[in-house]
Amino acid sequence: TQLCGFNRWQFLHDCLKDIDDQFRAEGGMLYCFEGDPTEVLRKQFLEWNVDVLCFEQDPEPIWQERDNKVKELCKEMGVQCIEQVSHTLWNPLTVISENGGSPPLTYSLFIEVVQRIGSPPKPLKTPNPAKWKCIPKTEEADRSYKLKPLQYFACQEMAGQEKKRWTGGETRALDLYEMRLKYEHEGFKSDIVMINQFNPKLLDPPLSLSPYLRFGALSIRKFYWGIQEIYEEVKCTSAQNHVTAQLIWREYFYTMSVNNTYFDKMEKNPICLRINWYQDEEKLKAWTDGETGYPWIDACMKQLRMEGWIHQVARHAVACFLTRGDLWISWEEGLQVFYKYLLDADYSVCSGNWMWVSSSAFEKFLQCPSCFCPVNYGRRMDPQGHFVKKYIPALAKMPLKYLFNPWTAPPEFLLTADHPRRRGAEFAWLDPVPDVKCEASDNCKKAEMYYHK
């Protein structure tokens, strides 16, 4: 509960309950166990006379020890172990092998490698529930192995503040999937690719599928091929890589994290720059709580804590602000906050994005030439100020002219607002290339040599 906030627990619980509901409709149930996986499986192998175990590959290195122990148990007990790959488009180990035994260091190289491998497999047909062979549900099983209520797992630190905008589970995922295909269809007709990024609608009902992909409630291959087919239908030609670029970046980060147990850290991480980040608990807390004094940044962080999700443009803004844009605080600190609150946060993709936005890795030229201005970028993304005013009600009456930099407003407006920094932003906006960057100049030079050797 220290790592996972209430919204993430709630979403995961929804996903499990949706599976349970589908099984119960066919006379079975979702069996839930608690304890060390090898000990639980050892007991159930004997009790149920199991001869085959199937599970999905988890390529992230932090789970490999667990999975390897399960494989060893299967070998010891004579149980056939079938490991399938479906959480990613391609098998990351195949990509690494095709690249000569190491992950492709750049996104462009990754594209070259997967093009040699070929298109990812298409999804299998949806199974017919009538043909499922469920273990009959008994009263004893229902008492001992049924899914426990949400309160058993989740902390209540945000009780009364959460606003549930997301419902987890495959059923909801498939509904959103159909809506998303219609949305993309309209975008392709207007020659717009990745329309959710081209025209971010910050206050519309959530349409993102990333939380469902993260928890396995939606097949990544189903999504990928759905987009491909819609594009071909509209354009009468095969889709290029940029059409599904967001999904390919996801693959890239998964592949880069394989065998790298320090992928979510700066130290000992072979692909990450060593930067002399500041340590400032007060400013870190202000950023986490949405009380920096910059309304655009604060509104984004408050939405994250209340709802468990923020749009990609908001993620870029708050990550840049914390790291190389303003506070010069390590991306690792921001990653821990996202781990706790962000519905779709995972080890590979979330870590990779934080390294990228902080210019710690994945750039061809690591020179940090530009940053997201927390004032002007907010104005561009939220031109009418509706998003800021929704999540910072204290500024509801602030004129739009001063909304994104309220410290410039005349006294009569400041006195009616109740913003934590209403009498002036505490953290001064730095130039695009802050002075503190010189402390990391040697690391930047070393990184450029590393990426071009």
C-alpha cells in the first residue's frame, strides 16, 4: 500500500472482479490465492492433480526470479510449463537476438530490427465461453478462494478525495476500444495521426487504453491491428510506423529493460546519464501535492492524485518541471510518485519515459535545448482555463489573463484567491538551459560518445 495508491488498487480490483464475473456466469469462479507463488502452486498441483501450467511471459527483470522459481517447480513436479508471449507485440528476447544479443540502443535502430523480424502476430479469436472448462464453484471454494473486497488491499490515504473516472476490466476495455477506433477513424479521414495527441481534450471522458494494456485487460495485438485495419480502410494503403508510434515506443522500452535490473534507477543503469540532481524535500513535496504555485502544473498533479491519470501532454509538463525544466530534482523521485498514483505506470514504460523526458537517455543529442514552460505551455493546452479552474477551484474567479501566472495579478484578484502561492510563485522559471546544467556537462559529453561509438 505504500507503493500503490487507492486508485491503482481500485482499477486492478475492477479487472479481477470482471474476470470473476465472467467465470461465474459460466458456473466457475476466479480462484485467488495469497502467499509465496511456488508454495501456493505446489499445494494446488497436488490437490488438483495438475499436469500443465500456462502463463504469460513477463519480460521485466524484476519479476524474473519469481517466474524462474515457478518454472523450476514445474520441472521438479513433472508439470508441463507453457510460457506464452502476449503482453508485447514482439517477444523482446527475439528482438534482442535479432540485434546481435543486445537491446537496440535507439528507437530508430529498434524500428530497423523489428522490420527485419516482420509484423507482430495477429490476435487469436475470442474464445467461446460455452467451451470453457471451469472448475465447478463450491461453497467451500467460495469461502476460501473468492476475491476479497477492495478494502482488504487498498490504503485509504485519499479517502473522500478520489473521483472514480476509470472502471477496470476487459468489459470496459472492449467498449473503450470500439470508441477509440471510431475516434481514430475520424482522425485518419482528416489526415491526422495520433489524434489524441494532436488535439488533447483534457476534460473529456477518459478514452485512453493504456491502463487496460498495462493490466492485461486488453490485448496489445488487438489494439495494434485494429488501428492498422482502420488506417488501411480509410487510406487504402498499409499503415506506416508513425501511425502506431506510441505502441512501438512501449515495445522499445520493454525491450530496453530486459536483463537491466537497474532500469528504474540512475546509478548502475548502463544507459542512463549520471546527473548531479538537487535534493529538496520541500520542493518535491510541493510538486507531489500540486502546490508549486504554477496553476497548470498544480492542476495536473491534483488530477493525478485524485483520478489516477493525466494526459500525455500533462505528463511531459510535470516531468520536465520536476527535472531539467525547473526544480532539477531526479527523475527517480517523480517515478516513485507515478508508481503510486498513475494507473498505467509500470517498470519499463514509466521508467523509460521519465529517463527520456529528463534527457537522461534515449536522445540522439543529449543537450536539453528546450523545456516546457509551465506558464505558456499551460495556456496552449488549456486556452480557456477550464482544466486549471476545475482542479484548482480557488482560482475559479481569476481572470484568464492572470490564471497561469497569478502572481502578476493586481492585489484585488489575489485577495480573492486561495492558491498556496497566491502572492508570488516561489520557484522562479529558469532559462531553457539552466545554469545548473554545467554540473552535468562531463556526463553529457560521455553520453554523446556512448551513443555514437
